[in-house]
Amino acid sequence: MEWKHAKPSRDAATGTAYPATNIVFRFAVNPSAGIMLIFKQSTPASEPSRVAKNVVPLRRFQDVAWLAWLKKCSDFHVSPAGLYYRVDDARTLDTIEKVTGRTRSVGWPSILASCSLDRGWR
Amino acid sequence: MPRACRRDVEFTGTDLECDSTRCAREYRSPFARWARVLCSLVLLTHSTIDSSDLCKAGSDTICTPGWRAFLSGTTYSRSDRLQRWWLGLNAQSDRILYCASSLHWAVLSTMSRLRLTARGWSLMCVLVALLLLLLLGSLDAGRARVALASWWEANLDQAGLEIVHFAPGADQESRALQAIWPGADTDHGGKSPTESEGGYWTSGHAADVEKHYQASLAEGEKAFRLFNHRLTPASQSEDYADLERYGWQLVAQPPVKIKKEWKPVLRDLGVSQ
């Protein structure tokens, strides 16, 4: 699925206006198999040129992907706790690099697979 | 070949394809053989077990890499409370695990490479018999669990086994994250993914849990997984409607096309497109 922050919004409580950032997240989930495939993971924070003055609170990949995961799990009547695997095609965030490096250093098992995507995926 | 074996090979080795020789060798462990026999017996006789996907029917703990065989199911105690339980063994790290999640306790035993004395194996026979009785519903589930736990404490540790009790809790989860990655954001937003399943994370015994987490690769993975869910959340929203409210649009939901390089990875993860 492809989520785009395409519309401006306004916080009803504070009145703060948030312009559209046009950030796009592409990922796929399979609740039954407990897997999330992540095709593009960028955030306004990682792309300063796109950062608006007032950045919408719901802006990070984890925020969007988590809500989408909850919804899909609800649709499929499976527990959201069953997210066993996430497969990234790129690790563009420093924080992810840090945590994967740390977990590898303490023996957390993982694999690195060389792969690429079809251009046709959108 | 058991699916759990494939998962383990995929995670712990560099080969994406399951090595049948390696799996067979590890299954030659006496205890693993016993567990497989027990598993087969229960599958044949216990109708409440979801034999199509034991992993999902049990606890996600048992679905972590390294667990070679496991049982899970639900039984009703005399008070008609639903009791979820699961049993697993990790031949690689020589651990066996029995847990009744609804009571928030579990018994985890680390065996010293399964080199038990004759007395140890005789005790194991008694354990298997007790488990069979429990699984077949001949005993009240709750009472049998308590009896089993007492028996473990009284006997198995004398046979050279380490007994650790644990009941994961939100605070313990946070500490586990810190142990894995100091400085990690441990704010779960007040709601863990498993809370909807009856507050599984709500209480525990801190010292034992911490010890268990630091020692257990399986729990470390669980903690990492949970952490990975909400790595750096800017929002604590659990409301799907917030996506639209904050200007997000689902602009495309096409079928996923995946190149052939991905397919071995997904196949080893047990995903069929």
C-alpha cells in the first residue's frame, strides 16, 4: 500500500495548521503471516528539504505503518502482536542502523538479503 | 520438515535454504525426539489444538527462532476460565518452556546440554506423563499446572536444571530494551500490542524477568520486535482514523510485485503470496 501525506490538516484542540508534506510511505503487510515489507521509509526528519514549518504529529513511518497494521489485523481478525518479521529494502535511518548493529552485536539473529524491487511496484 | 526448523535455519544461519541434514541432526536429540512423539500424540488426541498453525495459536514467545517443537492449546479449568498454555523446547539452547499465559507465570528451564543422569531422565519421564495427563484433559488444568510447577521446583533443579520464573510486564519490557540497546525509546505509548489479549504484560517479577531477558535470545527478539514496531513514534495514536484526520491518504493499494530475489527470503519466512 502507498500512503501519502497529501492534505493539509488542522489540530482541532490547538488550532495548529499542518501543511501537506507530500511524504510517501510504501509498504505491504500480511497479517496472517505476520510480516511487513517496507519499500520506502523516509520521514520529514530524514529529508530536511521537505520539512514544513509545522510538521504534522502523525508523521513517522512507524506511526503510519503501525496504524495500518492495526487496521489490517482487525480486518483479518488476527492479533496485532503477531508481527514477526519486517523486511526492509533499505535502511536509511541512522536509528535503525544503530539498533540493528547493537542487536547483532549481542547475538540477535538476523539476515541480510540482497534484493531489489520491480519497478512496477507502486 | 517442521516449519519451525526452517524458521530457525533462516534466522541463525547464513543459508536461506533450510539445511535438511542440520535439521535432522538436531532432531536426533533425545529430548527433541520425545517432544515430537508427545506432539504427535497430542495432535491426535487433543481436539482443542489448532494443528494448522500451532505457532500462532500459542504465544509469540514460542514462535521465536530456535524453538524446535511446541504445543499449544486452550483448556477450561473447573471454574470455567479459559486457560491458554503452550509448551516448547529449544534444542539449540537446550531449554524447555511451559507457560500458562492466563495465570501470568511460566517455568523456564535451562538444561545443561541435556546431559541428564539416569535419575534426571526418570524424572523427565514423570514430567512427560504429567504433561500427557494435563493435555488429555484428565486433570483440572489449573491444579495440574500448580502441581507441575511445584514438581519442577522440587525435582528438576536437583537434576542439574536451572529454573526461572517469569511473567513479562511493561516495565520489564522497557528494561529489556535498555539492555539490548541503551538509550532506546522505551515509551510504548501506554499500550503494548499484547494488552488486548488480556493484559499479558501487566505484571511480573522484575528481578527474574530481567535475568531472563538478558539471558534469553528469544525474549530479546520479542523485545526488539516490539521496539521495532514503535521505533521513534512522533505520535502515540492508536486510532486508524487519525491517519485521515492528519492528512494521510491511502493513494494506492496494488498487488505487490516482488522480484525473484525476495522470494527465497519470503518463502523461508513462511509467506506464500
